[in-house]
Amino acid sequence: MSEPFTAFRFRVEILLPGAQAPLCDAAFAECEGLELRFDVRALREGGDNVRQRLIAGPASYGEVTLRRGMTPSFDLWDWCALVARDPGIRADARVILLAPDGEREHVRFLLHRCLPVRLRAPRLDAVDGVVAIEELQLACEAMTLDRPGRKPPAGPKVKAELLAPSDTGVDPKRRVVVPFNPESLRLSHGDDGGATLRFRLDFDAGAEDDVRRLTEPVAALAALPRVVFRWGTFNFDGRIVGLEEELDLFSSDGRPLRAALALTLRDDQPTRRAVT
């Protein structure tokens, strides 16, 4: 990769999955948007009118903007075209801050599973047209700071699953592990002692697939008299009484690539226990 403008002391690398070399031979003069935010919510306590309680919510990340890039290739344009054809394509990016000598790495910002938000060419000028990329914006699913000697992050998170109980425990052919954990669960209790659980599941298929292949196993569970939703220590044993599927983002040949399932489970026997 060509070296960036040394006065700025940073380097940017973008890599597609499985690639051994960066996506393009590019150097950028400016980088901004390395931002970590938390969804902080204020909670008021009755009787305490001079103070608020702060509750930290999920983290989110800013869109990283790279400006005034120089590259001899069209790799970034090809990447954007690839994402347009297959929305499941992701790339990892590294923003590397260099020591004052311009050689040693001081720290790395790792941008995980990035998507291009904006790619803008510069103003075409026959005299001064030397910058090949005016602006590139990246959105990422996560951002981590990598320092020399730092321990790697924790292992993968626990996935929620839907289970079909059988006489021997669980039917392995009707066990569905969700691709994305629900953002929240809504649990309500009725006067009859029963309970209702509502949540949403999201599904995302690649450009060569049909998302209904992923949602059909969940829909098949709706015909069963009993289904267990399990997520870590949370268990809900009931039956599916409501299932609404919304299909989104279609391929050029009419295949749905994304879907959202709104599920409602009802437990009319609150004394029974979920399977293990």
C-alpha cells in the first residue's frame, strides 16, 4: 500500500473477507468520525427533584469519513457496485495511527463489518485534478481500539433459539438458532395467570439466496402445540399465536433478501417449566 501524507501520521486499510491485501492502494489526507456513543437515558425518581439517574444503553458508532484520497485504482467504486448487487458484502477497515517517526504503529482503530455510505468523486478539473477520491464515508457494526499488549475482546455472544419439545427433550430437527438476537422482549401477564411474549426477529440473506429459506423453519413451528423460546437464562414455554412476516429488499429477479418476523407466544400454563 502506498504511504499516506506523512505529516498526518495515519494510515487507512480496507479489507474484504478473506483478502490478504487491502482493498485499494489509497492514501487519505483526512479522517474523522471515530466516535463511540451510548444511548444514555435519564430516569427520574419520585420525591427527588434535584437529581436524575442515568442509565447507559447500547453503544453506537459514528460514520467514519475519509477525505482527499489518492488511488491509482477503481477498487472502491467496484466495492460499492458489489454491495449494490449483494447487500450482504462487508469489509473490515483499520485506521492506524503512527508514531512520530511515521513508521511504528501507535494504536489501531478496528472497524468491523463496514458498509460504504457515500463515495464521492472530486470536481473534475483538467488543471488541478489530482485527487481521485473526494470523500468516502463508512458505517461499521462495531469499533474497537487495538493497542500493543492489549488482551483480545470476549468471545461470541449467546444466541437466542426456538425449540420444539419432544418426549425425550428437544427435537433436533426443529431447533432454530436466530441469526440476530431480538433487540427487546415484551412480556405481559394476564389476570388468568397466563403470560404473553412478543418480540421481533430480523433475517438477512445473501444476494444468491432467498430469505424465506431462513424464515420458513420459524413459520413451521407455528403449527406445533408447544414451542420454547430460550435466550441465556430466559425461558418461555408456550405456543405461537401470532406470526407476521414482512419481506424487504428484493433482488433483480424478485427474490426477497431481508425479512422481519413479529412473533407472539402465549403460555396458558404458567406452572410448567421449559425444557433443558
